[in-house]
Amino acid sequence: MLEGISFSFLPFNWSGVSGVSDKLMTLLTLVLLLSLRQGAHSIRETALSRHA
């Protein structure tokens, strides 16, 4: 019953993992930079509304 089953353990290609992780880290960096910009904008608006 199990005679026809074979497993092929090929070497893992880490260059693909590296490319995917580079793209994810770039996306995460962009999201964090946008959130910092939005936070600075929010702080600026709060300061302006206090002094109005």
C-alpha cells in the first residue's frame, strides 16, 4: 500500500525567502513612516487648536 510513496527533500532555496522578507520589511518601513507622519500632523493640529 505504501510502496509507491516517495519523498523528495530538495535543498531549500533561501534566496526566495530573502526576497520575500525584503519586500515585507520595505512595506513595514513605509507603513511605519506614514504613521509617524500622521502622528506628527495630529500633534501639530492639537497644538494649533489649543492656541486658537
